[in-house]
Amino acid sequence: MIHDYLPVSRGDMQYRGWKQCDFVYVIGDAYVDHPSFGPGIISRVLESRGYKVGIIAQPDWKNPESIQILGEPRLGFLVSGGNMDSMVNHYSVSKKRRSQDAYTPGGEMGKRPDYAAVVYGNLIRSVYKDKPVIIGGIEASLRRLAHYDYWSNKLKRSLLLDSQADLISYGMGEHSIVEIADALNSGIEIKDITFIDGTVYKTKSLENVYDYQLLPDYEELKNNKKKYAESFYVQYCNTDPFTGKRLAEPYGRDHLFVVQNPPAKPLTKEEMDDIYDLPYMRNYHPMYEEAGGIPAIREVKFSLISNRGCFGACSFCALTFHQGRIIQARSHESLVKEAKTLTEEADFKGYIHDVGGPTANFRFPACKKQMTKGACTNKQCLFPKPCKNLNADHGDYIRLLQKLRSLPKVKKVFIRSGIRFDYLLADKNRDFLRELCRHHVSGQLKVAPEHVSDAVLRPMGKPETAVYRQFVKEYKQMNEKLGLKQYLVPYLMSSHPGSTLKEAVELAEYLRDIGYMPEQVQDFYPTPSTISTCMYYTGYDPRTMEKIYVPVNPHEKAMQRALIQYRNPANYSLVLEALQKAGRTDLIGFDSKCLIRPRNIKSGQGEKHLAYKGKDVNKQRESGKTSGSRTKKKTIRNVHNKKGK
């Protein structure tokens, strides 16, 4: 085996002595051979099983010749839109085109199409009519059945149909891709590969499909949002590899059924170790050097992936559909070995940037039964309260971190992928909090309470605000005990389903009280296959089928976002309007509890007035009073006292 990048040209194939690839992998990202990039893992896994894989990265989707540069593969084409959904990659939540693509040479935007997996699938099919096409990656995984597409504001059918592909390999595809490859290699036709967990296929009849649950027809889903919410929840309840059922979604107009097999089984610790021990080059292909390299590598080059999956199950997160709720973790030996490799890199400065995964402090399944019986279908591990069977223990993670930071050349080990503070508090002792504050924070710790109103936290699937406030208290006390000045940086979200202006004001008041204004605010982004997106589209919480308020009007969303940054002068008009509409004009004034001060505005007759509690403050001042029975003298003095604050 040659330790080099996989072939990207005929010359590379000749160098390896290949006349033909077994698989040609068409991807929407630039080619990065690193275990933080899905195509890097899948291609190396196939290589380890003896298959010849060539890479076509970011082909010109307007030119069919661009996917012919490696010739026709022996077994088939693999397709991935990239490490991100191409639409999230291209557009902000306001649907404005982003200026940079971190997965493209030099960060250049426009090197991949919108809906990349669909476009690439059709491009291949236009040239190779009968060659198997297997689509994977997060874009296909989260669009495997009928799904709401925010950017077109439509309910779209399965990506399998729109892409003209033969199979979707969904979730984490190491198991399924090897089974698909072995089946094709043994001579089984692609139309007969219907039996592999973690795949989606299409069929004209359910006659030979067994033990399935029939979903509503796509046409019915398009015409009935409540029916779609019900169907989505069936999908959500069948994301577990041990309890998940086979699902069949009819497409009557097309005389087809799209069948989703149960998820693939989670990887064992040994399998995880083997996958991350494959001979990655751990960088982007040298052909991108002249263009400035691939920006996305910077965040992960000196980071370690220690786990997969997340039993936090936040409503706005797609991890349940993609990686699942069962934690899969690597051994200490595997991670220490990789860390030693990092320290030998020429540009290693002594800092390991992260040791984690979707949630850093999850190192094993939530409870013992999950690896044999699966995660509970109708119950969450942490929400609304930690389950009584939850194994909340940070001992293993602490020992891992201690080993890593004791390595020669390692100055500090950071934790940047995020921790679950509710899980930390569920632990009986505070050893991890002490270790975290003493060794793994550099001035600021980023956490994600997302909101402070319980009315919003409930549909989010997040713990009640009292839990976060307890963590804030304990974090502060621990730092004081250690003699450290370190702070919390909370991630907050505006306009999530369930949030009215009332809850948005409540969040603004909390920020006022702690003296913090975020530099950035995440407006809720409806991405495919999340509970929150289902709520956004249908107006129903699919878990309860109760109606839920959803802020969809762009102006209201702008007001909710502005309230979080109420101190920004550019947001004044939006904050003023929001407070008036919410009936909270008591927060407009000179008091320390007010969010904004009144401003002089001109009336239609050219007279100046102050917008304050809906009253004419000029007239009040003429009588020597302002709202709250303050004298004019007191008001003026208070204004002077507050200058510069």
C-alpha cells in the first residue's frame, strides 16, 4: 500500500499501477485526507478492505466531462455533498449568500452547486446510465425521506429520487459502505441490494419487503402539515439501531416506494480505534497549496475526535438522525497515539485544540442497556430531568485528559467542542469541573444554554433555566476557589419555535442582569430532519401534536434577534418596536433596569418629543415630573450619572 493521497488524476492511477478504480468518489468539498472529513474516512475504510478508490473533488457540475477524468469505475460511484449540507454552506439563515466556503481552496465560494448531492447524482447519471450510484454524507442522510426544505419553503421528496441514485448510505457509513462494496464485488446487482442496515433504496412493490411500517404517501404529506408532523415523529422514533423499524414511504404518482432500512449498528471501541488508525495524510491535497489551502483544516488539524453520537437530543440538532443517541468512543491508547502524532507536526505549537465530539464530556452510552437494547424510544436521557438510570461519571474522561496533557511537547489541552453542563451537574462529584477550570479553559468557557425562558427551553429539549443558573454559580465558585479569573460565554438562539416577543424580552433582561451582550446571535436555522424544523414548518410539536407558536415573519425574527443585542445602537428602532409590541415599555427609560433610553423624535408638526412609555415626556417635564414620579432635577442627574456606561 502506497502511503499517499488517493488518486485524483489518471497520472496518480498509473503511479499506483491501476488501470481502473473500483469506486470513484465525487465530493462537494475539496479533497482533505483527514479523519474529521467524512469522505476521508469512507475512502480509507474502503482502501483498507482492498478496494481502489479515486477522488473527484468539486467537479464542474455544468460539464459532464468533469466526472469522467478517472474513467468508469468497476463497481460504482460514491457521492457526497460534503461535510456540510450544501445549502447551509451557501446561505445564512436570512437566505443571503455567504461570502466564503471553508471547504474550498482559499475559501472561494461557488465551487459546488446548490443541492450538491442531487446535482452530482444527475450529472453522473447523464453519462453513466447503468452504473451504480451510492450517495452518502450529511446532506443525503438528513434528506433520505420526505423533508421540509427551508430554502425553497417546500416539502421535498426523498433525495434518492431527485438524485437518480440507487442507494443512500445514511448515518455514519463505515459498516454500510463495506457491505455495499462487498455485495457489488460479489456480483449482486445494485437493484437487489435491499438488505443492508443503514441504507435507503427504492422499489416498485412492497411484496418482498418484510416487517415494515408504512408511512403516509408523499402527496398526502404535501397537502397536510399535521400528517407530516405525525410521519416525521415516526421517523424520529425509529432512529435507534436496536429498536428501529423498517420504514416505507409511498410515492403514488411515481409508482414507487422509498424504503429505509433500520440504522447500522454502532461501532465498537475496537472498530473506532481501527478507523482512526488508518493511514490518513492528515491534510488537504497539495494541489490546493497555491490557492491558499483549505480553511476548514485549521480548526481540526490539532484536535482529537474521542467520541460519536449524542444522547442530549436537542430538538434543533440533527445528530439523532445522523450519528444517533448511542455514544461510541475511542480507547485512551488510540487517542494518545494520535496525540503523539500531532506533536510531531512541524507547525505544532504545543496546544491540542479539542478532545471531544458532538458533546465533549460524553464518553460512554447513557446507560448500560443501550448497547444491547438501544435508547428509549419515548424518553430522553437528560430531558426534562436526568434519567434515574443515567450513568453520569466523568472519571474516564478525566483520566484521558490527564494522559494527554502529560505528553512531551503538549503545553495545554483545550475543550472546545462543548460540554453538557446538565450532565456535569448530574455527576455526584465535581472533579471534572475542577479539572476543567484548572487545566482546560483559557479565560473563557463556551456553553450553550440557548435561552433562559422555560417556555422556549421545553420545545428545545433543553434543561430548565434553573439548571444553567446552578452551573453558572458553581463555575464561578470553582474559579474563585482556584484563584482564577475565567468567564462563561453563553451561546444563545433567537426565534426558536415557542419564542414570542415576551420570551425574547425575558432573554434580553437576563443579558442586562449579567452585563453581557453577545457579539453574534444565532437565529434559529431550520435545517432538514430536526424536531425544531418540523415545528417551524407545521406549527405542531411532533412529540405531543400540540400546536406551538412559531416566529416566521422576518420582521419579528429581526426584533427577537435585536433584543439579544439591545445595546447595539443600530438595533434601537427594532428594540423600541419590540418592547412596545410586547407591552414592556417599562423597559424604555433611564432606570438601571431599562434596556434602552428614550430618544428625541420629530412629530408631523416638527415638534420634538421623547418616545417613552407611550407618553409625551416633554409635557411631563414641563410639570416637573417624569414617569415614576421622578422630578426633572433627578432625571437630569441620573442621565449624567449614567453617561459613558
